[in-house]
Amino acid sequence: MADVLTTPGPATPSPAVLARHMIGMRLAIMRNSLRGDKATTLYTGVSVGVILALATVAVAVLWPAQLPLVLAVWLSGWVFGPIFIGGGSEALRPEYFSMLPARPAPIATALLAGAFAGPAPLVSLIALMSLPVYGWRFGPAGVLIGLVAALATLVTLVMISRVIVALIGLFVRSRATAAAAGVVTGTAIALCSNGWAPAVALGGADTATWSHVMLRALPSGWGVAAVEAPWALGLAILAADIGMIVLLLAAWAALLSRRVVSA
């Protein structure tokens, strides 16, 4: 990254240059930190993750009706993972790049590229290969839509996690906001743990239909919905997913900008 600041040339580095340096720095930090217990923990976690990812693909083959539920579990991991580990792993903090001659949006895009330089997105991508496998039941078009949906879902999951990390970084700056964040987090965890019980009690005979719709309404279920839908509606669902990614990226850039200014 130093050569971006010192090399003569355009005042603003291109997004591709920023992304390449972010990925390189993320990989260098990971490589240099893999020692002792950290390396053991990482290798164990990756091994377990790959097993679970392959199990997810197996679900798409053997128990396809349960695939939306299993993908919702992966979504919950990306949502609550940063909360449980105290704000997520930010090897590349936005404050480090506040002096770069670039607007927040390109920096956010480059940081997003760096976020993919790690084992968690790769393991999740293996799990999301269950979508084209599931799409095989609907013909070649289903496989193609499943592949696109897998990539779009991966970016969506990573973006949701990044936005949550950015929000946590803002909330914990004072005791009042940290307490409020704790209340919101506790409520969300309680709803995810036991919130299904009132819904089942109120749903009655329509519980199966309700859960079928809700699991596909989650971001993790959009890919399944796109595969199952007619091709025109499936493309519309994919377009909506891409639109959501753009909105999340804009929100993340705004949060990073506010975080750097208030630091």
C-alpha cells in the first residue's frame, strides 16, 4: 500500500489498484499471524467448515426441501459471528487508510475485496454450491441461475457481516450506545432462538406454508427462490439481490466514513 501513496501518477488510485493491495495485505497479515494456537484453531475451523459445507451440498441432493433452512443457518453464522467474537476480525481497519486520496466508496469496495481474501468466504462458497446442485432438478437454466445466485448470495452474506461489524464499531464508542447495542443484540438472539414458538402456535395448520415463505424471504433463501421460480422471475430475484448488494455497499461506505471521521 505504501507505493500507492508514494508512486508518482494519478492523485487517486484506481479501484483495481486499491483492491489488489487490500487483498495482498490481508493475505500477508494472515500468513504472518498463523503461528502456534492461532494456526491450530484456524486449521481446525476450516476443516470443520469444509465438512459442514460439503454436508450442505449433500442436503441439496438428499433432502432438498431442507436446503433453505440449512442456508439460513449459514446466514445466522455471518450475522451473529461478528457479535459473538466482539466485533468481528478487522485485520484491515478503515482508519488505516483515512489518508488515502480516495473517496469512501472506492475504499469500501477495496476493503470488501480484502474481506474475501480468507477461508470463511471460500468455505461459504463451497456450501453455496448447493444452489446449482439444487438447480439441476430444474434443468440447465436452473444450474445457471444457481451458479449466479451462489455468487450473489456469497457477496450478500459478506456485505451483511461487514455492515454489522461497522455498526458495532460505531455503537461501542460510548457506554450508552454499547448498552443499547447489547439490548438489541440480546433481543435478536432471543427471537432467533425462541421466536419461532409463537409463530408456530399462531400459524396452526399453515405453519409449513409460513416457514416455506419465510425461509425464502431471507437473503439466504433468495437463491433457492430464484432457482424454483420461472426464469423471468428468477432473473428478477437475482437483480433484486444485486440491488441489495449495492445498497449494502453504499451503507457500509457511509458507516466507514463516519467511523473514520469520529475516530
